[in-house]
Amino acid sequence: MRKEYASLRRRPLLAPVWLTGLAAALVIAALAWLWLAADTTTILVLRHAEKAEAPAGDPLLSLEGETHAAELAALLSGGPAEFRPQGIIVSEFRRTQETVRPLANRLSIPVLVMPSDEIKATVERALEEFHGGRVLIVGHSNTVPEIVRRLSGSAVPPIGEDQYGTLYIVAKPRFGRAAVTRFDLPW
């Protein structure tokens, strides 16, 4: 009986040490999780390059559009690797796919095709698959403003049918508000 009583007396003396160690481990784990989860995802959103007049339903790029696709590839593949896109998301239409083909070939990065009417799914996929990285989304005049709005919560002006070369850069942190920067490419 005396041995049992003695072991019970010793355990409460060690309890503060163990509880302090456990609390410290939990705090360190929480801080590590916050540090790793605080990544910012950078999403570049752009309308496809100039399209040809025919065929009406799903036209290819015009000669001017092909030139601008090559210029886009040179712009986004130049510079440090930390600034290059790690993936590309486009719609099912050939003009979006042709706009990014030179860039995808130059960087050897994947091109994911999403239906143009599934904007919410496109945004979610970009944020999930490229979390903490960089992704380019190429859309259309009627989808780019909605994509930017869903990513940032900020409305952007509509894009005219003859307006090409407007690039939105959305910096979306895990915590906090997204920042939107607009660039007009010299097209």
C-alpha cells in the first residue's frame, strides 16, 4: 500500500512539467501550420489573343493573335523561375488554347481545359492545384471580369469585344484580402 501511495504522490509533481511541454509543442505546431498555410497564390487572368473572323463558332487566332501569343510566351517565360507560371487553365475553345500554346511549350507546363461556363469550378481548381504558386487563366471577354471578381471580391470593368491585352494579376493570400493589379499589354 505504501508503494502505491508513493507513486501517486510523485506523479502530480511531474504534471506541470509534462503539461508545459505539451502546451509548448502545441504552440510550435500551430505556428508552423500558420507559417506554411500563409502562402500567397498568384493568378494571372487574361483574355485570349485576337481571333480570326471564321469559323464563327470556334475560330482560330488571327495572324495578329498568333504574334501576340508568341509575345506573351516571351514575356511570361523570361526572367526568374520564381515569377513564371506553373500551370495554365484555359476554356474548351481553340483560341484560348492557341493563345497559351507557345508559353506551355516553352516552359513545359500543363494546360488544364475547363468549360468556359464553369467559372466557379475554374477558380476553385486554380486555388487548390496551384496553392502558393502561380497560374495563368486565359478566358474570354465575358468571363475574365467574373473570374477576377470571384478571386478577389473586387469588380473590374467589362472587357469590350475589340479589347485585348488586359492582364489582371490577383495576389490571393490564404488569410486576408486579395490584391488586384491591372496591366495593359502593348498589343
